Amino acid sequence: MQRHRVVVIGAGFGGLFAIKALKKADVDITLINGTAYHLFQPLLYQVATGILSQGEIAPPIREVLKRQDNVDVRLGWASHIDVEKKIVSVEGPGVDYEVPYDTLIVAAGAAQSYFGHDQFADHAPGMKNIDDALELRARIFGAFEIADLQTDPEAIDRWLTFVVVGAGPTGTEMAGQIAELAHRNLPGQYKHIDPRKARIILVDALPAVLNTFGDHLSTRALRQLHLLGVEVELNTRVVGVDATGIEVETERGHERIPSMTKVWAAGVSAPPLARKLADAAGAKVDRAGRVFVEPDLTVPGHPEIFVLGDMMNLDDEHGQLLPGVAQVAIQGGKYAAGTIKNRLAGKPAGKPFKYFDKGSLATISRFSAVASIWKLRLDGFPAWLIWVAVHLFYLVGFKNRVTAVMHWAISFLGRGRSERVATVQQAFARRAIHEYGDPFERAREEAAASDEASRLSEQH
Ligand SMILES: Cc1cc2nc3c(=O)[nH]c(=O)nc-3n(C[C@H](O)[C@H](O)[C@H](O)COP(=O)(O)OP(=O)(O)OC[C@H]3O[C@@H](n4cnc5c(N)ncnc54)[C@H](O)[C@@H]3O)c2cc1C
């Protein structure tokens, strides 16, 4: 007899924790993920700034799940969901395939949003995946190298000006780390420039940094950023980004900041799959493309489809939208698995999903962080210690935890950055892919065009 088939789209926090919670369940799970690795996104900025290697935050999914017999890991991007026939269509690398399901868990995360200005991406990469982090690493370390070759003082300034857009946790961490790199790690390594002269500018349209952390911690974070030498431009809206600079509207009026290296950490939107699913299932999406779900995390009218994590729109008991953070996805994954197990055991439906907020953390530099945990507000070193403990706990794999601690010691106790290597391909692949196109997508389009040509010739 065929076992209950659970298909999971996405091996992020939501998908992975759902699968792990189904380890002993009498189900066959198929996991579909666009990459072969699980990504620990909160540490992406450390890959971009040369502290950690990409392998430390992105273990292979197969290795993570090697002791779980009821999972089949399949590489590919889910492109379509037929909610009537209960089939997921997947575009794999050169191989398209379909996977049938009895229960579907969709946890495909979020994509970077440029608020309708996707062209900014060419000049200001986001921070969503390993490609972004390695490209940024190439751009950041490359900027110091190229600055060292310049003779024109204006060109040196342009190469030594780094603009980070978005003063949420990712932007703040990124700005803090570039400042630490320039002012602490790199001085003494260049003969023609002084990296300490680098300008790191953090820009946000809102009037506060880390605005979700409340006034007290936001002010403390701002102070710590100033101590690090980061220039913080609040109430400042980015209206243009090009190869050599960034255009902003500030309280002082329109300004241009000459800068060769820009980082976009400003907005998120749900991936295209969210809208496709909503259209197919007759569900609604919010302005960011997230799918409105029932209190049990299922799509209205489709109790067999769960949507989790960054892709879902659900309010908490106070009417506040649940945030796009790892804990919402993790707890959602465990909740969906529990519901599936209850259903298979013939038990009545459990309570609605209730998010347990364990608190928020953001680092600013070595030994300096802010923590908001229940009623506790901490900053500086104590908050940083909590940050280290929490990140080590959730980092996947014992080996990764050990090597991450070693790399942190090198960067935070010493003055080194162990992972400075960046290749030409990492620096320029985005442009190459734009110009040439994704090779598998091209093959798909060529095959479709050839099918269409044979169909037309048969008709004649
Ligand atoms: C730079 C950064 C820093 C962050 N820092 C923090 C932090 O400090 N603390 C915190 O709590 N949260 C943080 N977050 C947010 C947190 O990482 C997310 O809330 C969490 O990862 C959401 O989990 P998820 O399972 O919904 O999606 P994700 O973890 O994003 O996983 C989605 C998965 O789906 C895959 N996928 C996407 N589309 C498809 C498709 N069509 N087919 C197949 N696979 C697909 C992706 O490859 C990915 O593996 C950060 C996020 C970023 C980007």
C-alpha cells in the first residue's frame, strides 16, 4: 500500500524543520529545493565580508538529511502547482519533472525587492543567497585593491566609499562589518591607500536604525555605529543607483553619493511561486506577494496545502503580522508536521498556530550587539555573547560550528579575515548571466521553439 506522500518545497528553516519533525512519521517525503544546500541566511553577511566560508553556512541538504530514510531530495525549482491533480511541476537543471502529493508544504522563502527598480540589482547586489554574498565579497575586497591602483584622488574616494541601503538587521550588520574591515583588519596592508579613510554610509528611508527593536536599542545601535565610524543617513530615500554612485532624496534635498560599491539590504517580496500558488488555489496575496493563510497555516479551501515562513501572511493574536524571521519559519514547520501526524493518526484538528517570540538579536561589530528578549533589553558585549550562543546553536552541523568558532576567533580576537578569496567569475557572473541567459532556461526556450516549429510544419 502506498504511504502518504508529503512534498516539501524549500529546504530553508521552515521546510527543513518540518521534514525533521516528520522523521518517524509513516510518510514518504519528497523535498524539492532550487539549490543543493540549506542556507543559514543570518550569517550571509559574514561570508560577504570574509569572516566565514560559504560551506560553513550552507551544508549540503543530502548530508543534513542522510540519516532520515523517508526523504527523497530532488534538485530543482518548483514552477507550477496543479492543486486539482495535486502535482508539482519542477524545472531541474536540464531535466523537468513532476511530483505528485497528498500533502504539500510550501516554504520557498522570500526574494529581494527593489521596490519596482529591479535594474538597481546590477549595481547594488542584495543579500539573499550564496551567489549574492560571494559577489559582494569580490566587490568589497576588489574595491580596496582597485583603489590602491588609482592616482586620481576622486577615483580613490569613489572606490573607498561603500553605501549600504537599508538599516534593518542585515544592513546594520553589513555596514558594521565593512567598517571593521576597513578600520581594523586591512590597515597596513596597502602601500598607496589608507583603508581607514574608507567611508561607510548606511542609508534608510525611516527615521531610525533597527526600528523594530524599539527606541532604546535603536539609539544604542546608532551610537555603536557612530563609534565604528559608520555615517548613518536616515530619512533618506534612494531614487537611483548606477555603476559609479547612488542618488538620494534627503531632508537637505537631492544628492549624489559617488560610490563604486553598493549593497542592497532594503526590502523583501515573496517569490513568484507564491502568486502562482495563490492563483491556482484561489487564495489572496498581500502587497509583498505573501499568501494569506488560515490560522492552521493552510491555504483557504485547501487543507492539504501548508504555506510557511517568509512566504505566508498571518497575524498574531494581537493583529500584528508575523515577521519574516527564522523562528516563525521553524515553529511553522514543526506545527505543520504535527498537524500531518495528527491527521494520519485520525486525531481531531489541534489548536491554531501560535508563534512564540523568543526575541530578536542583531550584531553591529565584534563584541557589540543588541538583544531584545521578552522584557530584557541588552546591548554591547552581553548581547553579543547571546548572539554567539544562539547562532552556534542553530548553525547546522558540528563541523561547521567548530570551524565557525575558529574563524570568529581569527576575525574578532585577531585582525585577520580568513575568507578573502574571490574569483573573477564571482565578480562578473551576474552580468554574464544577464547577457547570455541561464543556460538551462535557454535550452528550455530552444526546445519549446523547436517543438513549435515541428508542430507548425506538421500542420502544413
Ligand atoms: C541576510 C539575511 C539575514 C537574516 N538574519 C536573520 C536573523 O538574524 N534572525 C532571524 O530570525 N532571521 C533572519 N533572517 C530571516 C530568515 O533567514 C528567514 O525568515 C528564514 O530563512 C525564512 O525561512 P523559510 O523557510 O521561510 O525560507 P528560506 O530559509 O529562505 O528557505 C527557502 C528555500 O526555498 C528554496 N526555494 C525558493 N523558491 C523555490 C522554488 N520555486 N522551488 C524550490 N525551492 C525553492 C530556496 O532555495 C531556499 O532553500 C535573515 C534573512 C536574510 C536574507
